Amino acid sequence: MPTNKNEFSGKTALVTGASRGIGAAAAVALAKSGVARVVIQYNSFPEGAEATLAEVKKAGAKADALQADLGTVEGIRQFTSALAATAPHVDILINNAGSLIKRSTLPEYTEALYDTIMNLNVKSVWFISKAVAPHMIAQKSGIIVNLSSIAARNGGGPGATMYAAAKAAVSAMTKGMAKELAPKGIRVNAISPGTVDNHFHEVFSTREVLDSVVKMTPAGRLATNEDMADAIVYLCSKGSDYVHGQTLELNGGMFMI
Ligand SMILES: NC(=O)c1ccc[n+]([C@@H]2O[C@H](COP(=O)([O-])OP(=O)(O)OC[C@H]3O[C@@H](n4cnc5c(N)ncnc54)[C@H](OP(=O)(O)O)[C@@H]3O)[C@@H](O)[C@H]2O)c1
């Protein structure tokens, strides 16, 4: 966590996928770090979005929520339009919304699942970044943090190949965006969580699998949402001013590169 709360004063942050999990923790952590306004996006869990808004406000920031299904092209378009009306000046963008959607083998894979995976995990990251970039370029400053995954490095678990490929795209986009935008005063980085003990793995993994991950993890535990939020705040802060285009691998030492 940065010690200088003033560095975020007057800033607006957008955190996608902040109705729960890493996004909710990041929204609250940014508010606690002094961000003036936090705009969150959610899809299917309005109660979670309300809870995040309440915590953001309790931390002293203004808070707004926008609903959007970023798994569809239309949803991405509607979201970027709504964003332009609600928060045209985003200073800090956390491209966090993402999901494995469903485990599926190659023979069972449908084109609809492919499209949803790529829309949600790749297309939305690119076009939401495009939507906020003009303001950042005009003011010659801005921060973008993307969410990759350990799956980008290891190809993902069973039935998660295209999710892994999508996250590899996110890591590559992070580098390319950083090269394009660093000369304009904008820093782009990513975090790559290993296994976070949250809703995501309640849906997509079993307790046995998670226990086996703990056994393979030198840190001796799974990650928390707050572990990820702390790293996101670091990448937004002046303390990481010379960090560009990096994907921070946050996996308790389970996978080292
Ligand atoms: N958990 C892990 O171990 C792990 C590991 C590596 C990478 N990640 C990545 O970290 C990011 C956050 O995941 P998490 O662990 O916090 O997962 P999570 O607890 O399941 O939360 C996912 C968030 O993304 C939103 N979302 C999901 N599908 C969406 C859609 N179609 N349109 C718009 N928003 C959608 C959800 O909104 P609603 O709930 O409102 O629908 C929710 O706010 C994701 O990009 C994920 O791929 C997670």
C-alpha cells in the first residue's frame, strides 16, 4: 500500500468485475488509498456491486456502478457508451472482469463458448482501454492494470485452454500497450494470479484440487483477493513509476519464471 494518500487525490478509477473477488478488493483498496471516485462494473451480481459501492463510500470515495455483460460484443459497446456518459475521465483503469466461463474439451468446444471467452477476457480489455485512452493521452498520464493468469504461462487446467490463450493475449497486449502508451505518460502493467481462494475457484475447481495446489505452493497457502488488490495498488502508485509492460506473477512461488 502506498503511504502517500495524496498521490491519488482527485483521481477516478474504473474497476471492471468489481461485484466480488479481486475486483471488489481492488476497488476498496484504491478507495482506501485515496482515489476520489471509483466506478465499478458488474454483470450478474447486483447485490455484490451494492456491497462494493458501500465499502468504497465508507472508505471516503465517490462510487458508481454500471452493469454490463462484457461477454458479448453488444455488451462491450453498450458499456463503453455508458462509461462515456457516466465517467468520461478515467485516470486509473483496472481491466479485471474475466472468467473461465466453463471447462470444455476440444471435441466439445462450441463457437459460442469461444466467442464469449474471447469477448470477455480479450476484446473487452482492448476496447475499454481504447475508450479511456484519449483522456489519459490528453492529460499525459494514466494507469492501466490488466488481469492475466498463471494459465497464460502453463496452458491452463483441464478444459481451460482457450481461457489460458485469452490470458496469454492479455499478457502480450500489456507489453504492446505499454510500448505504445509509455511515451504518452501512461503506464500499463498486469498481474498474473496463481490460485486465489475465492468465488472463481468455488465455481471451477474442487477443494481437493485446491488442497493439492497448496501442497505445491512454497508460501503454503492460496492467495487472497487482498493479496491481489495490494499488488494492483502498487502498480497504480508512484512506487512503481519505472515499471512498464510487466506481468507480475503472484502465485506464492508455485511457478517461477
Ligand atoms: N481466482 C483466481 O484464482 C484467478 C486466477 C487467475 C486469474 N484470475 C482473473 O482475475 C480476474 C478476477 O477474477 P476473480 O477471481 O475475482 O473472479 P470472480 O470472483 O468470479 O469475479 C469475476 C468478476 O468478473 C465479472 N464478470 C464475469 N463474467 C462477466 C461478464 N460476462 N461480463 C461482465 N463481467 C463479468 C463478475 O461479475 P458478476 O459476478 O456481477 O457477474 C465478477 O465481478 C479475472 O480476470 C480472472 O480471470 C483469477
